[in-house]
Amino acid sequence: MTALRPLSGRSRSLRCSSEKMEGTGSWDVLEWTKLDSASWSGSYSNLDCLLESERIIFEACGVILINTDEAGTLLLSNFRILFLSEGTRKLIPLGTIPFVAIEKFNKLALKVQSNKYHNNENAPTRLLQVTGKDMRIVVYGFRPGTKQRRSVVDALLRCNKPERVWDLYAFTCGPSKFGNTNPKERLLNEYFRLLGKSSQRASMNMIKDGTFTLSNDLWRITNLNSNYDLCQSYPFALMVPKSISDEELIQTSTFRARCRLPVISWCHPGSGAVIARSSQPLVGLMMNMRSTSDEKLVTSFCTQLAGHKGARRKLYIVDARPRKNALANGAKGGGSESSSNYLQSEIVFLGIDNIHAMRESFSRLRDYLDMHGTTSSDGTSSFLRHGGWTWGGGNLSSMSASVSLLGDSGWLSHIQSILAGVAWIAARVAMESASVLVHCSDGWDRTTQLVSLACLLLDPYYRTFSGFQALVEKDWLAFGHPFSDRVGMPNVSESGNFELPIQSSSARSFPSSPVRQSPGSAAAQSSSSSYGLNNYSPIFLQWLDCVSQLMRMYPSAFEYSPTFLVDFTDCLLSGRFGNFLCNSEKERQQCGISETCGCLWAYLADLRSSGGTSHVHCNPFYDSSRYDGPLLPPAAALAPTLWPQFHLRWACPVEPNATETEDQCRAMTAKYSEMKKEKEEAERKVDELSSAVESLSEELLNERDISHAARESAKRATKERAVISRAVQSLGCKVKFTKNGDCTVEVEDGPRKCSHSIPQKPSENNTTDVSESISSVTEQNVCEALCPLSTREGMCRRPDAGCAQIGSQFLGLKTNFEAFDNLCVYDSYFTAE
């Protein structure tokens, strides 16, 4: 029965065996012999959890996740290990880990079974332990009598050892929608900001032409390293004192290890103080070697103090190493400076251990958390069980021992040493306006930690999202921290040879994780590690831990949240993006990383864009106005604690969430935003209603004016009608007005009686003007208009009649009715006889 098989290209569906498994996830009830992988089928290309260009290569059915006693299916893609729950078919985060995030994996054989599985003849004796770089130790159990584990190990070896760097998932996936703009432009823009030239924006034409060499009164940008001829691990552009020529820079580079000469990393915009970085000087065993150009360059950092005539600032040369280590490096040609050779300088040793000590400390911390967390890699031997309610045996001495073991790991002591050194550097720059030159041995590990953390304390810009990106890209990526070596990723300089050396077990005074600690319970048979040449070390993780400590001390000073740091760390360790591949800017340029791989920063920005300020990456307590200056933590506040969001997420997943307060505040902020939007919408509607009321009021006033004008017009019409009636009746005619305003004139001529209607003439504004109607009549001969004796030709049959002579009196009516009303006409004229 084949336990593990490569998937064919045909469509498959993820189904469970036809036999129903009750109590899935428990060792005691799982019938291993009835789980036939041939009954499984599935087209995993349709899984929602798969990323772009991710494809399943192998599958193993009926695997147990020892940490949580959960049965499921183990899948291997071209990017990671995936573990799907047997019951829900959901992805289990603990059992899902990218290949690049695996530090090592071991095949273990369970020799002595625990009481839990003592009566289970089919209990697994083949285990695979996967140790992650993100503080997790995962153990998978495989069915007895099969070759599942061997097949999975072989597949892991093939996936973790690509023949070419371009076979990594970051290159397979491509930039996708998370394209990466050229990081050189962003570095120049940061230099321009430091020089006070923010109005200038870098471009590729500027980089190609070499016209980016801007300067201010003290400092300048040089293109001396544009082809990486001066220093292969430095960026293409360097910020140096304006008084130092390029020839002197070339001479200085020969006096520093790996040609990493002193250059400026940050400058204070007001005081002129700088934080510079370099590698150790090559003074030799007797510390008697000197370089005039190096001394001149370092002394040039001591510019004149503002407001002090002729007084120069002090220079502190900070050696991050212990003094004895610096002296020991003298035997290899290195060493440290002498204050007598550098003007107004003081040498300070911080005593921070090297990468090997940090690696061992990190491993001990991980083993401690695995042993004493809620979820352990052996599933049973945890001191904290059942959600943290009981201690193993209730023994107080066990509690004290576990706390002591945490201290023995030395991790928190290392964090405190780094924080103390950073606080000291920041205080010298902020309080004394002194310049500081920082270096260790090569100037790319401890130096980078100290310089970047000091910048974080001194410059509030670096405590924003855009500033954090600029800080990491400047001090970590551009200045050549060897990420491939330290994180344990393939390196282009290895020419495609990415062998994973076997990790030999070594005796340690610190107890190992539960699966490995007892020789009677498990035996390590083989192991594979993701780092070679002893260069792997969690230096960048340690720096992020220090950042989290500062965020704990100043919860309102950072725009980003601890969750952002965790997601950022996961993206880095996954190898999904190309930003942190290779060891230097030069190597990333040779591989075309920015053109061929996705960008981590674009991905995180895309995540934030969906949630706005309420996103989990945004700090709900951020107050930029309160913390707009340097942060100077006192010594008493530098006692570090475990970083709960990172250190405890796998070992203690059911413990109280450290971000619970942030989540509640974020929910309240989101609710406040919704209420604010509702308020704005209500105010907008009120404004609209107010505008409508004002418009109606204006219309009402207009209608009132029109009504008043109509009434006045009616009064005038009535008055005119009365006048015209009297005038016409004085001629012996009867005038009748109908309700619709028509006028009828009746004329009696003996026994004959006729009537003549005078139609209304509408005015220009569609209103009837009585005066116009009468005027149209009076403009003609009265006989022609009113008399029935008029002929068709307009002639009068009785031209001698008096009415023809009187008609001329009506001609004035069309212009002045008031005058007509004042005519001396006796009332007796209108009385019937």
C-alpha cells in the first residue's frame, strides 16, 4: 500500500475514506490499518488556501499532528507543508509551515510509548520533527508499516534544496499584483529627506546619469560606489562629509574590514549630529596600525556645535563587541580604535555577544517554550496543560525551575544589552548633540541592530509605516546585512549549490524539547538543517523583538501594531517575496529581484488598504502629536519580557490574547468611525433640509408678491370696468360683464336691439387688460365698433347721427382712465327715465 504518492494532473477531489472514523484526531480510536490512501482523491488545485502559482506535489493521508492529537492529511506544495484537518478539511496553522521557515527536521523513532498509547498496537513509532525559525516545533506521526515518513523526508530534501536560486517560490510566483518599485529610488529619497531636500524626487534617469549627488552645508551623497567597486556589501550611494574627497574615501576603505568605511546613516536636521557606521579598523595585533585618511574622515563627523564659536562636538566610537572579543580580533588583523588617534573621541564597548551566542540562545528559548507551553511537541509533557489551569504535579519547585530555565536561555539578557546600548547612543545624540560611530566586526549584524534602533528612537518618522520601510531598506538591506546567511535561505553567491548539511546533535546544559530530551523516549536518527557554514543566526528577529519592547514601553508612539511586526516577520521567513533574498544590494541587482519577485511592502500595504485605520496592523493608540520628538527610555524601563504575539503564539495559543485590549480599542474605534459617519450623514441631510426650507421660503415670498400684484391688478381692473361701464352707458348702451371677463354691449335703436361682444386681448404676460380691450375699440369709429347701422364697408347708414360725433371723446380712454373717471358727468345721466 503506497502511503505517499505524487499527484497526477487529473482533477481529484479531497474525500475521506468510505469507512467512517469516529473520534477523528485521537490516537486511541483511529484505526490505522483501515486508512487506505488509495481511497483518497482530490484536485488540490481548487483549495482556497493555495497561493498564486502554488501547486501540490505530494500527499500523505492519515498523518497525526502530535502537538494537538489531530489527524489529517499532510500535503507538500512547491512552497510549504500544509496540514489539513481530517474532520473539517481546514488548514491547521500550526502544522502548516513554508520550506524556507524550516530551520531543520529530524526523523525520530519512539522507543518507549506513553501510557496514553500503551494499549494501542497500531500507535505510530515513526515521527518527523520539524523545527521552525518562527519559534515552533512541530511533530508529525506516521502509520506503522508504511514508508510515509521516508517519502515525506525525501520530498522535503528535494523541495528545500533547489538547484538554482531561481527555482525558489518567490521567482516562480513572480511579482503578480505586488510589484516592486526600484529600491534604489527609495534609498535616494530617504537620503534627500535627511539632507533637507525632500522636494527632490529620485528617478531611474537620475540613477543612470549619476546626478543624485546632492548636498547641504555639511554632508553630501557620493556615487563612488555606483558599480560596487569601493565596497560590494555597501549601497550604490553613500552619504559622507562634504569636506572629504572621493580619493580620501578610497584610501579609508582599505583600512576597514571588508572595505566598509565609516559613512553616515542618519543626521540630525537641527544640531548636525550624525550616527555613522562602519566595520572594525585593521589595526593589527599590536593595535599600532593607523590611517591618516580614516582619522580625517572620522574626525569630520565632529562638526562645530551650533551657537558655540569654534567649539566642536564630541565623538563617541561605540564598539558593540565585548572588549576581549575586540582584542582577540586583533590577532586576525582587526581590533578597535584608540581614542588618542581620533580627535575629541571616546571609545565605548557595549559587550554584545556574537551571532553564534544569539543562535544558541534562540534555540534554548524555543526549547523552553516548547517544554513549558500549553501545546508541546510531544502532546503530553507540558507543565502548562488544560488552558493553563494546572501546573505539572502542582510542584512549586517545578514552577521556579521553569522560570530559571527561561533566564538560562539568555535571550532576554541579550535583548536588554542591546536596548541599553541603544538608549545610551540616543541619549548622547539627543542630549549632548554628539556624533556616534558604531561598528562591530564586519559592521552588518550588531552594528545594524544598534544604528537602526537608535534611529527609531531619535526620528519619529521611522515610527510610521513608510518610515519603518525606509529604515529597514536603508540600514538592513542597502547596507548589506547578509539575510541569506542569517535567515538560512539559498544564496546566489553559492552558484546553485544549496546543500543542507546534517545537523549533529551536541550535548547542551540546557534541556532540549520534550521529544528530544529523554534518550529512553526518542532517538534522533537523522537531521537536516537550513543553514550552512555556521552562519545562521536570528539577528533580524532579535531586532524585531527589541522593537516590540520599545512598543510596549511607548504604546502610543508607533503607528504600526505588534501584529504588524508578526505578519512582517512571517512574510520575511516564508520566502514568498524577494525583498530579503541574497546578502547585499549588489546580489539582488544581479538576480533582478525587484523586477522578477513580489514585494513584501506592497503586499502589507494592500492588506491595510482593505481595513483603513481600523486594520489590525494599525495601532489604535497612536498619537503622533504627543510623540513628535526623540524617545529616551530610562534604564529602569529597559527590563524586557517575552514578546507574546510572536514567542507564545504556538506554545500558548489558548492563553489570554496579549492583543485583546488592542482589539477592543480597535472595535471601539471602528464603532466610533461608523457613528461619526452617521453623524456626518445626518448633518448633511439637515443641511439639505435647511436649504430646501430656505428655497421654499423664497418661493413663498415670491408667490406672496405675485398675489399682492394680482390683487392690485384686480382692484384696478374693477375700477376701470366701473368707469368704462358708466362711460358706455352714458351713450345709451348697456354693458354686461360675464364671469370670465367678456364684455357685451347692447344698443337699442327704436324697436331694434343688437348686441356686440368685445373680446379680451391677452397681454404679454397672459393676463387680460380691460384698458387694452377698450382701447382696441376706441381706436376705431364708435359707430363702426358698436352701432348696428354700420355697413360692411365700414360706412355709417346715418352719418348725421350724434353718436358719430360723440365717438371722438373715447380716444383718450386708452391712456388715462383716472382722468376719465374724474370727468364731470352727472349721476342723473345713468339713471333710467
